[in-house]
Amino acid sequence: MSKFSSWMPRLWSHWLSLVGVILTSIAGLSLFISFIIGVDNVYASAFLWLIMPGVFLFGLALIPIGLWRSRVRKRKGGAASEEVESVSRAVRELLARPLVRRRLLLVLGATLANVVILAAAGQAAISFMDTPKFCGTVCHEVMQPEYDAYLRSPHARVPCVDCHIGPGASFFVKSKLDGLRQVWGVITDDFSRPIPSPIHDLRPARDTCEECHWPARFTGNRVKFITHHEDDAESSPKVTTVMLKIGGEDRLHNRHTGIHWHVDPDIQVVYEALDDHRDSVGDIMVMRDGVPISVYKAPGEPKPVVELRTMDCVDCHNRPTHIYDETPERAVDAALVSGELDRSVPWIRSLAVALLQRTDRAREGVEAAFEEDLAAAYDAEHADEKPAPEVIKRSAAAIAALYLRNIYPKMKVQWDTYRSQLGHREIDGKELGCFRCHDESHTRQDGQTLSQDCDLCHELLSEDEAPEDLSPALKSAYLGR
């Protein structure tokens, strides 16, 4: 004990060795406690097993440096030596007293308790960083559009990190390093508005999506109803019904069929993306077990290739979570189907679409602005059919909700900022979705093209029919959906 008490003051004879002792003690105790209680969280594990060992070694390195600096100071003059000796004598005298020893044990116990508390707090903080609330609300302005869309999405109960990071320590470290860059961007107000999409360094779907989904499962055919409304006084619904050939692995015939033919594990579709959004597609190569079997050349002169990509789930399901309505017409039609907007209100479809065309309204107070504009629109266009004030107020609130879920002026998010590649349609003269590849223009050497034949993916069961005119079977399914 006397040897320990005589040597111990040397550890704080210089501030460097004292800091080293503190860092080593904290890191060592944290690692010891984690060994005892066990840590399953990937972030806590990375913090403890990647950072704390470095802190421990850094503290150990500081101790001999401090002792060396103290020895140098001692050689330069006796004052330091006398100071150390006086401290050593004082420590020995103090440790000889039972009361002091008890108090020392109390301090050591309190220190251990503090380390446990700090470790628990650190674990809680790291767990919090795993939550969607942290991802979506800490940088509120930046992430608000994506977080709002996430909360109403089919994946609202799936943590962000499951898709954006996935399993594995290397991806965790990479994401956190990238997170530091993003934090600096927020601090310096140097970030993209809107957030770019798609994310080019997102992990392949087999590492994330396929942890939950089974894309090769044979789903077969499914009926889908697409409803839009006329711009008449009754906002009359018109229904298009398609039978989607989703397909998948048909084990009866030992082959992949339908739309999900693309997920055949033996097939790889590699394509040239000609822009950052992957809207324009260059040459396409179909491979079986890594061996090319078909090459479809894009029409015209070769263009610069932005990315050579192997097709996976997110090339079609590119908005699986952060889903927007894309156009005012789609937003209003969906609201009329769900009942958010009351179809019995005269002319509500045409007026709501017209009001939602503007995207420069401030989000704050937008409900009152829509109420005023809706009343003015009725006065100007349909004064004889103007609803009661409470109906206008209720309708304006529903229109405002559509605006708020799609338009974020500060982040420059508006209609069709984030386009879905599901299905097929034309926007601004550009074919999107399936028709990026299936355009009858990508041609194989033998003259065969990637067909736009509708029956490849679906069969049309009805087109723009009133619900009451549907066949009995379709009508029953439509009303009971």
C-alpha cells in the first residue's frame, strides 16, 4: 500500500498523465461494464468497440508522456521533486487514517456509479439516433418533406436505418461519416434543395428490401382500380380496371413470369443511366448467371453514361416510402375516393385542382388562404351553387391538407419533384416508368425490340366507366375495396 501511495502522486505530477489516467479509467470501466451487461445495438457496439478502445490506448499513451515531462521538469530544478515528495508524504499520511480510506472508497464507488450512468446515457443517446424521430426531426427543415411522407407510408413502422443503412459494421461507419458531412452542410446552410433522388450510393435491394420482402414469391394476378373524376358539377367518377400480371416464380412451370420476371435470381438486367434521375436509359444488357444473352441498343448516337447499373427493386419501386401525389389531379382524385373531399360539394374537383396549381403559397396559414380563395372561386364561377360557409371551410381544410403533404416551398418540393417509376406515363414529353426501357426503340441485333405491348404486364378490364356501369363482379369488388 505504501509503495502504491508513494507512486500514485506521480500520475498527477503533470497534467498530461492526469488526463491519461482519467481517459483510461473511463474507457476501461465502460468496456468492462459492456462486457458484463452485453450490448446488442449496432450503434452502441460500434461506439464501444471502435471508439472506446482508441480512447483507452490514447489515455495510456498520455501517461508515460506526462511522466517523462515531469521527469524533465524534475531534472531542471529540485522544486518539482520536492513538490512530488511533499504530495507523496501527504498521501501516505492521509491513507493511514481509516476515515480517509472510507471516504476514498466512497469516491471510487461514486465514480463507478457515474461511469455506469454515463454508459447508460450514452446507450440511450445512441439508441435515439437509431430512431426515425431522430432522422426526421433533428434537421427539421431539411428532412421535413421526407419525414412527413414516411409517417403516412406503408413503411411507417420500419426504422429509417433498416433501409438506408442495413446490416453490417462497414455500412454503419460509412453512413456515420457521411452523416458528419450532412451535419456540416446543415450548419453552413450548404445542402441541396430539394434533396436529390435517387440516392446513388443506396445499398442493393437484396441487402435491405429483401430482408423483409420475398420478390421471387409467385403473386400471380391482381386487380387494380384506377379512379379519376370529371370536371363537372358532380365530380363524376370514372373507373379504369386493370389486371396486373405481377407474377414471380412459377414453381409449377419452373420459370419466372409477369412483371416480377425481372427479379429472377438467375437473370441480371444491366442498363446505362443517361441522367442523374435514371429517367433516360441507354443500352440494356440482359445476362443469365453473369453471361450476356441479349443486348438492346438505344436509338440514335451514343450518349454520355452517368451510371452503369444492375436493375433491382428500386428501379421501379423508387418511392416505396417517401410517396407524394405528383400532380394536383392525382391528389384530388385520391382525396375524393378516400372521402377526404366530399364529392357532393358541387364543382369541388375542378376548383380544388385549380387552387392546388399554385405552389408559391406559404405553408403557414394556408388553410385560411384556401378558404378565402375557394369562396372567391365560387363567387366568380358558380355563384348560384355556392355551398354554405361551413362546407367551404371544411373543403378548404381538406385542400390545404393535400397542399401541405406535397408542397414545401423552402425545400423547393412541389408537384412532380419526386416522380414514381411505377407504371408508365409521359411527363414533360418524357416517357417514365416501364417505358424508359420498353419503348419499342431499344433494339437487339436481330431486330427484336423491347415491346410496349400492354398485355405483357396487365389486361384492361374496363376503361373510364362509371362505377354503376361496371360488370357485376367488378362493381362488387370496386365498392367493397
